[in-house]
Amino acid sequence: MSGAAATSMRAFPAGAAERQGLRAGVVSRTGAMVIDIAYVGVLVAAGYAAYAGFRFLRKPAQFTFPELAMAEAAVYGYVVAVLILTISWTGTGRSAGARVMGLRLLGPAGARVGLVRAFLRAVTCVAFPLGLFWSAVSKRNASVHDVIFGTSVVYDWHDQVPEARTDDAPTG
Amino acid sequence: MDRIPIGDHPDEPDNVVRLPGAGEVEDRADDGMSYEDALAADAESDDDEDGTSAPAPGSQVAALLEQGMKVSAGLFAAGATALADALRSTMPRDDEEATGPKDPAATLAGAGLGAAVTAAEAAAGAAKQVADTVGPAVTWLIEPRFAKDAGEMAAGGARVLDGQWKASQAEMIELATSFLGSLVPEIARGLADQVDLTALVRERVDVNAIVEDVDIDRILDRVDIDAVIDRVDIDEIVARVDMERLARSFPVETIVDRVDVDRVIARTDLVAIIDRLDLAEIAEEVIDEIDLPRLVRESSGMMANETVQTVRVQGMNADRLVSRVVDKVLRREARELLPSRPSAPTGDEAP
């Protein structure tokens, strides 16, 4: 579902080209977050199905679906989300949801964020996702996590990935 | 076909060779003396000379002179005869004209002979007149007997000369013939210069009639086509051909219009052609050439791209709308959307 945004966009619709690189608003970012949550849910479900299949292949006769409590699933989802967000932000700067919505996370110097900063921000985001809505009020469209880690989320439909940052010390 | 009236031409061209003596024959006719009369007169004079037992020395000199003149006249007559024959041979054979009084060659020959005899007699008469005048003085100086011997010697000399003339007559004729052999071509050339033969042939000759009589098959039978072809350098001819111009003037459109494509296809064994094709191999090569995964990726990507772009644009518009509403509620200026570099967080950004 996120792979569709991987294609290059040579011609932008009217009004989109001049807004590239500007800080994104709360609606786009919320959309990206919803997509990310759904993506993580699908991944957790896929993992559960894979585990069930493994169990079936292992003991087909005694096969029963593995029991998964909601809290347990939430923990799995939390871990998966942190991992995915960390990898995505350090790699291309955008998660699956951000890729669909054409957003990119930039570090304090406008470059990609480092691993530590990305990991800490991912943990923060998953633990306190409502912090995103501060971007609706913030004069710079900054969420709580942006304020903490000095990051910013911008419109960036281009496939070109910005340079990685060398100083990876998180601020705040 | 009309005959070319060369001999009957009323106006004689200027380049016609006029034989000397041609006019003198008329003078002779005016005198009322014919060629036969002249011969008879000669014989009579000979009889007179023979009749006289002791002719005067002057008359003997005159006889010698007359004999010399006759020799010259004979030579001239032979030349004139040969010239007349040569001229006659160049004219068309027509019995009526050859024997008729209007035959110019015969007239020229007769004129030449008459002129020669007349000249000889005139010279002889003049010499006799001189001899009659000078003769008595010579007789007085020379003894009569000696004179008689001298006369006999002169008569013998004349006979010798006459014999020599007769002996050398053939040689003279031959010399004259060779002279005419070189003269006739000159005359013919002069005639050709004056007469436009091409125009004459074009006007008078019915070429079509001649061509109708020509047996083309017989000519072609004698032509060795292979030998002709062997002598033709095809490569050189081809090298000289302007292929570009040839191709330009080639009516390709006309030929293509005339080709019945349906008929050509109907005669084509398509099944045999397909049997000879390795379709599986061709299909594999085509698939190898086409990056099918990339095609699928791009086509599906394009479809998804439009949807994604729509969602993104709508998200942008919603972002702006929310921002304006919030800004209006908070009563503040427009937001700083351009990320600063480095964009360090500030205190006022605290949640």
C-alpha cells in the first residue's frame, strides 16, 4: 500500500510544486500516522499468521491458532512500529504513511536524522502519538516530537533523499 | 524515282572542265570543212608530196613540222578520247542519250580530235608558207642532189616519227589514262562541292521505298550478335548510368498500384512460413528485450500515483485550511513554513 508512492513524480499538480519543502500541516501528518498505524497492524497480523502457519507445519495434528491477547499484540505493534519508524527515518526520512502523503522528516540541519535521534523520536511518537496535533497550533507546524528533537516534517514529493547528518546528538 | 539530270542540265556549271578545241570545232564548221575533209586533204597533200620527184627542202621541213604536230595532236586526241570516256562513265547509261546527238562526251571527244587536226594543218600550212619563201635561198646554197637526199632523209625521218608515234600510242594512251585517273576524282570533288548531295538525296530519293526493299532478316542473319555483345563493356555502361536519376524517374507508385496484394497473399503459403519460424524463441527474445516487471511497476505506479497525488493535494489544502482557522482563532500572523537551517528548537515551541 505504500509502494505506490515510490514512483517518481515529474509533473506536480497545480499548487503542489511551490509548496515542496515547506513544513507540512496537521492533516497530512495525521493521515501519514493513520497509514503507519494500519501498516503496523497489517505487519503484526502478518507476523501472527506466519507464526500460526509455522505452528501448523510443525504440528499439524495439534494445530490451534496461537492465543494473542490485545495487550500482547499492542506490545508487538509498539516494537514493530519503533523498528519501522527508526529504519525509515534514518534511511529515506519517511515512513510508509509519510511516503503516501509525500512527507519527509528532516533533522535540525535539514538533513536526514541520525539513528539515535530517529530511535528516540520513534519511541516518543509511539508512546505519545497525540503530540502530533501540536503541529496544528505551532507557528512552525511543529509537533511535540519535533520540538523535542529539533526535527521538522516537510512536503517532499521527490524521491531524492537528502544527505545524512554527521552530528547525531539529539537535542532537547 | 526521278533520275538525276546531270547530263541534261541546261545550265552548265562553271566548274565543268572545258577541253581546249571545243570552240574551235565550231570555227571549223564555219569554215565548211569536216573531219573527213581534213583527212582527205591530208591524203591529197601526201600524194602531192609523193608525186613530186624532187620536193623543195622547205616543203620537207614543213612536212616534218606537220608530222610533229600530228603526233602532238594524236596525243591530245587520245587524251581527249580518254577524258570523254571517263566523263561518259560517270554519267547514267542511257542508250538514247549515249547515241544521241546531245551526248556531251561524244561532242567533247569529237571537238578534241577536230581541234587537234585543225591545229596540225594550220601549223603545217604556216610552215609550208615559210618554206616556200626561204626555200629558193636554201636551194641555191645546197646542191640539188644533196637536197634530194636531204628530202629523202626528211621523209624517212617523218616515217620514223610516225612509226614511233604509232609505237608509243599505247604508252601515250596509258599516260593519259593515269592522268585522267587523278583528274576525275578532282572533278567529282568539285561537283560534290557545288551540289548539295544531302539535300538532293532528301529531295529526290524515296528512302522508304529503298528500306522496303531491304531484307532486314538477311542482314540480321549476317550479324553476329554474340560478337557485338562481347565487345560491349557492360560495367562501363552501368558505371555511367545515373542511378539516382533513374530511381527518381522510376514509376514506383504506378507499379505498386498495379500490384494485387490480395492475390500475392493468396498465393503465399503462410502456414509454411509460420512452420519455419521458431515462435517460442522469438517470444523469449521479445520478453527478454522488454523489461516486463518495470512495465507493470510503472503502469500500476502511474495509476496509484494519480490517486496518491490527489490525496496529497487534498492533504495540503486541508493543512492550509486548518492552519488558517487556527491562526485566525489565535489571531496571529501567517506561519513560518520554511524550515530554517539549522532549525534548532526554541523555547516558544514547547508544547
